[in-house]
Amino acid sequence: MAKEPMLKFTKVGRDMPVKRPPNLRAQDFREIYAEYADAKAREQSSRCSQCGVPYCQTHCPLHNNIPDWLRLTAEGRLREAYEISQATNTFPEICGRICPQDRLCEGNCVIEQSGHGTVTIGAVEKYITDTAWENGWVKPIRPRAELEHSVGIIGAGPGGLAAADVLRRAGVQVTIYDRYDRAGGLLTYGIPGFKLEKDIVMRRNDQLAQGGVNFELNCNVDADFFRTIRAEHDAVIIATGVYKTREIEAQGMDVPGIERAIDFLTASNRKSFGDAVPEFDDGRYNAAGKRVVVIGGGDTAMDCVRTSIRQGATSVKCLYRRDRDNMPGSQREVANAEEEGVQFEWLTAPKGFVGNPVSGVMAQKMRLGAPDATGRRAPEIMEGSDYVEDADLVITALGFEPEDLRTLWECDDLPVNRWGTVRADFQTGKTGAEGIYAVGDIVRGASLVVWAIRDGRDCAEAILKDLGVGETAIAAE
């Protein structure tokens, strides 16, 4: 196989995998991008400048060794590329699909800054690991020795799963407790299939189970159960994420037809698994034939508008109180939504709701004023700009807050901050409670999957050190 020389960015343009046409992809929940062919993956990898200071790596929360696995891909050495990729990332095929590369690695690519168009890092990362799965290079975890130490993990999202992977490779006994019937957290029930097909998540869950991770699903962790978990394990990791929805304080919020984003997305994802979902079948969480208004400007809002399109909504509008340049969601997701027929009403905020069930959103136009405490320009109401946006289904996607775990679990020694998140060391996950660690969104607040993976891996390494295990054992192949 011929090797591609590097530094080809001056004569080879950036080329993403083929994206399915909007009119076709809006009819199903399959991923919208095709796979790279081998030659195309090598060509695009060869555009990397192999710069001396790789900002792509620096701005990746996992500090993935991106230039090295791009070079190996360009040289046709895919198995070696995979080995380097998975050395720092527990789920590279997932990050390749859902990371906001435009804000992280690709957005800081040196050749992007010089006007040549970024290397398609995410698409190559996805290609490498999908190829590894197809060729049987991804093996179940096989520790060299089994240890008596045990760790309980509450929450089967990306942070908990990443921690479990590292701990099992060292031979630690791991049990994950989760409220849902499938592991994966938001990877399973929050993110739609057009961004992350569910078999991708399920095969990772299976790999962990085959490697000895014990999953206790469908379990509600209350105060008594938390005390039991704490007593049965040498250490406990809290990886619950944040699921409490931020509510809108507006007139008419309690009428039928106004739903939370997490409930809407969970119902849709359950339906894709073939589960019985009565609330979908009776129309509550089904956008078919409805005028849908989604309130919010983050990635969850983008998931809701694009899901509504696929369910057959007659119209889908997104209301966001700032402008396009100031929205928190990925610009790539906004562009995909627009291609699929979503209309964005920028600088628009809800004032209340009309009808019972809901028949419209009382909206008001905004303008951007002086910067707020975060440095973003604060939206201000434009007096006399009120109007009604017709709607049969309103979905609120204003973000998530933590549950009050300290009270829920009657754990007085668990430190929390004024926002309700657990206070833990960002490098180790240690809390002020003996033997209790915390990772991911329950520490950071609503954040990115890649940060949860980073936290889970770092926390697991810290626990191994605290247990006196030493360096992580390498899984025997």
C-alpha cells in the first residue's frame, strides 16, 4: 500500500465524508455522514502539517496524540493508528462522531488558522476505530491479574464507563449502578441516532461486560442503597450527570403540550430500540403533524429540532434569545438543522404560553446589550415587540441542573457548591467525603462527553494510586 506524504494541505483541499441529502436523511435516524474510503482517509490525513506545537492536541480535553495517528493513517498503518488513538481515549469512535471538533481540535488546527481549511480530525478518528472494530482489533478487557479491590460507580454515562474501563484493565472489581435499563446515559437515551447510532454505544457496553464490569441496571439509588454501595466498595465514583431540567418562569407553563427536552429525546430513542413507549404512541412525545417550537440554543435544542423533523412535524422553529454568533451550540449542527428545514428565530425569547393544550408561544424580540458577567452580550427586551408563535408542541431545552444528591442520599459529608454540583478535585475526582470521588457533569455542570471521559480516566488512575495498585496493568491480548 502506497504511503501518502505529509504536508499536502497546500495542494489537497479539505474534504469531509459525503453527507446524505437533507430530504433523504430527514426521513430516518441513521447517521448523516458516510464513511471515508481508505484512500480518502489517507489523503485527508496527509494534509496534516505535523506542526511542532500541535494546537489540536493541546485543545483536546484528552490530549489525544492527533498528529501521530494522522501520520500513521496517511501511511496506511491503521492498526498502529488505532493503538495510539485508544491509548488516550476510551471511546474514540464516539468522540469522532459527537465531539464539537469545530470548537476543539479542528477549530485550533494550525492550517485552519493559515486559511487552508482544517484537517478533518473527527472523521478520521471515527474511520480509524470503525475499521478497528471491523477487523477485530478491539478486544474485551483481559487483566493480567484479578485484584480484591472493588469500586462502585453510580451512573453508566461516559464518565462512569471510562473509569470502569481503566479500573478493569488494572484488575479491579467494578460494579456500575444505573437507573436506566441500558448503560450509556445520554449516549444511549439523550443523543439521537442521526448523530450516534445506538449499536455503536451498545457494542462498547458489551465489551465492558465481557471484560468483567458488572452492570446493576434499573436500580434507584436512594439513601439506604447509597449507604450499602459505600459499605460494599473500597471507593465509590459518583458519575450521575445532571438531569434536572432548567424551567422557564413564564405564564401558562403547566398546560399539556409543553415538554422537557430530555423526556422528548428519551422517548424517541426508546422508540428506536423498539421499546414500548405509550407516551409516544398517544402523541405526547411525537411531533408528527405538529407545529413544533423548541426553546434554547444549545446542542440539546439542536437534537430536539432535528428529531422533530424526522418525526414528521409540519413545521419546526427554534427560539433563541441571542443571535447566531452567540449561541452555545455547534455551528455545524445549526447548519445541518437549517438544511433539514428548521427555521431559527434569533433574538427571540418566550414570555408566556397560550392555549390549553398549548396553541402558541407568546414571544418577544430581544437585542444584545452590554456584556454580562460571563463576557457575553446580555439580551435585552425590545418593548412592543410581542407576538404569538403558533405551536402544537413546545419543547424546552434550556439546559440541565444537578439533583440535590447530598439530601437525596442523606450524605452530610458530601461537599457541594452553591450551584448544587459536587465539589471535587478536577484532576483526581476526590471529594471531601472519605472514599467518595465524582466525575463529569455532576462536578462540572452540563458539559461535553469528552470532558466526562477525561474525568473518568483521571479519576480511575487516582483511585488506583490511592488503593496502592500502582501503574495500570495492560490488558493481555
